[in-house]
Amino acid sequence: MALRHAVLAALLDEELSGYQLAKAFGTGVANFWHALPQQLYTELAKLEREGLTEGREVVQDTRPNKRLFRVTDAGLAELERFTAAATKPSVIRDDLLVKVQAADHVDTQVLIAQLAERIAFAAAKAELFEALLRTMRGERTEEEFLLHGAGIGPYLTCLRGLEFERANRAWYERTTTILSERRASRAE
């Protein structure tokens, strides 16, 4: 997947400025695609040149003018093409896993500290996803929303993000326990 498809998907439901797009990536899209704000601005300009998005200037009285972007018909056609193409399985590339792989030969106390940081990060991300999901479904139960709610795509990707962070946290906690117990047994 290219950044272009993630940007197009993020613009499907509403016009966004580059700043709003970066914010959307930071809270929702980041669970499956990471991009820096400058990458997003560059991609927006490229997509507009290619006719996949269209921008318009919005004059603001008290702030600088802003540019809002929306997906064009050509952009929607590109997303259709992308959606129809075969997908590749995702892979994990995580430096912490390389460090844990070496656990028999390195100071595990350092790993335990890094795992504690990841536990806190995963817990915070899970809370963020839970809040986003509550906001998206409003007063509806999850079952009602999944059956009848608008914006099912973002909801489902947030659900995936939540499950991802929960699974990460569980693995970090289990690995911390195992490494701590092994460390304690060696000290005896």
C-alpha cells in the first residue's frame, strides 16, 4: 500500500485541511499507517496534481486561510482499483522483538524496562481507541452500530487497532513476567 491510498481513504467522508488530515492520521489512521505531517502535505500536493484530490481555499477572518481537500471521482476510481487488487499479508518489523530474541545473551533488566514502556504505550493507545469507538457509535450498542451505523470502515479499523494494542499489551506483560521470573531464579 502506498501513502496515497491511506490519504484518499482518510478524505472519503469529509473535506480536510492538511492539519486536520495529520490529526486524523494521528488518532485513527495511525493504527494501520504511519506518516509524518510533512509527508502528508507532500502527498496532498501530489494527489492534487494528479487529479485524485481537489483543493479549495477557505478564507478565514481571524486566522490564515486554509486549503481543504476532497477526493475526486478519479481518486475514488483509484481507491476502487486499489481495493480490487490482491493484498499482501502484513509483517512485523519491531526492534524490541529483535532485542527479546537476544534475551539469553543480554541484560534482561534493560528489556524489562523497555517492555514496561511498551505496556504503558499499548494501554494508552487502547484507551484512545476505546474512546474513539464510543464517540463513533454514540448512544448505540456496538451490535446496533455494526449493523446500521455510518462510517463502518473507520470503526472497523479502530476495532483492529484496539485488538492489536490489547494483544501487544498481553504479550509485553507475559514476556515481562517470564524474563523477571528467569532473572529471579538465576539470582537464587
